[in-house]
Amino acid sequence: MSWLNQAKKGIKSLTEQKKDVPEKLWSKGPGCGEVLYHKELERNIWVCTGCNHHLRISTDNYIKLLADENSWHETHKGIRSKDPLKFKDSKKYSDRIVASEKKTGRNDAIVTGRCEINKLPVCIGIMDFDFMGGSMGSVVGEKIARMLQDAVKNREVAIIISRSGGARMQESLLSLMQMAKTSAMLNRLREEGIPYISVLTNPTYGGVTASYSTLGDVIIAEPGAFVGFAGPRVIEQTINAELPEGFQSAEFLMDHGMVDMIVSRKHLRNKLADTISWMVDGRDISVQQPLRA
């Protein structure tokens, strides 16, 4: 056997060497193209230091960002879709649910709970885009309705953080019915004089935008978030016209009165606390006093 054949036994191939290199260490800033180290991004709450682009973060990161330490309590766990229509396209809906559960470790596209934000008690729902694009089906609508019932029962401010592609097509009319159900529950909150704050993140589209996401007493958006009913391409094809620059961005919506404020992620916690304090105005919200006539 030649020395080369003997030597190569102790030499790692390039493929084997690559296995020792950790994956997903770097990202590129979507707006600036700057190379970003993930550890640095994490320290900056996943906001690009070059262009201020707010990258999508996990539900757990939102909980960590907003909730006071040891105050988070998840509610209405274990609710899961039963695939009532036995829907199948290129893949069974039931299989898609199982795949999303394995990917996210959650039963559906929203997590609800109670916590404190700067010692102010709230009921909160946080949508998860990683679960079938944050689509709204019967489980999402049911959990939001139950979370809003908690807000009524406990006389606590309600918050929903939206990020969604819209209603879930695999549940057809059942998912569209959630628009009416969640809107009716928000009307109940209004009658009880309980504040509701909607936080829009990127992206928020479809039936979610057409219901609870745009029904907040105060609507907050993250910078650069895109919000709308249909996507720009669909709208352009429908009206056969070119849309204005920045159409459906948080900044465009702010200029046109559809968003009350744009808040950077690093200021979101304190801004929510200030907004809640202002809306409650130092009074006990158990006193049934409507916020608006």
C-alpha cells in the first residue's frame, strides 16, 4: 500500500470538516446587505444594526421581551384542530398539522396567557408565523375568544401580537367564522370598558387584518411591518394600476391614519406599559367605564 493511501486514513475530507462548523451563525440585513452575527443580533432583539430591519422572532422571545420575570402563565393549552373537513391538497391537512407541531412544539398558531408588563396585569395572545404561516383557523379563533373572556372576567387589558398570512384555507368557512367570533368578543370588551391593544408585526394579512388586528383601541406596529388584506401583487393585478411606494408598510399606514404609532422592538415593552397606564388612567378598570362613547 502506498504512503498516500495510508496517510489519507488520518485526513478528514472537506465534507467531514464542514460538519464541525456550527450552522446559522450569520445572516444578512434584508435592507442593507450587512453581514450580521447571530449573537449580536440576539443582543439587539433581532433588529438589524445596519438598516433597523426587524427580523421575525419566536413566540418565546416575545414572552421574554414583554413579560415581567416569573409572571407568565400560559392559558388554554391543548386545544388542537381535528381536521373537520378532512381536507387534502398536495398533502393531508392532518399531516400538515403534525409537521407544524413538530416544528414549533405548539398545538396551533397562537399562544395565549396572562402576565404582567411593568407590574401591569394583561391577558395576551401571541401568534406564531412558524405554524402554517400564522394562519387563523378554528383553534386560533377559539383561543383568542377565550383569552378575551379571561380579560373580561379578570378586568385586565387585552393585547394581541399579530403575524399571519390570513385565514387558513384548509378549514374554509370555519376559519372565516373566526373573524366574526373574535370581533364580537372585542365588542364585548368595549362594552365592559376594557382596553384592547393590537400590535402588528411583519407580516399581517388576510382575515386577521380584516378582524381583530385592526380593531384595537390603540394599534401599534413594528417598523417596516407589512399589513394588508391582499398582497400588493394581487391588488395591482386586480385594479390594473401601479401601487404607491411603500404601500402597506407600517409607515405608509401611519401616514394614512390606520396605525396609531410605530414602536421599535426595544421600546415595545415600555411603550405598552405607558399606553396601558394612560388608557386605564390610574383607575381600577373593574369600574365599568367605557373608554369611548
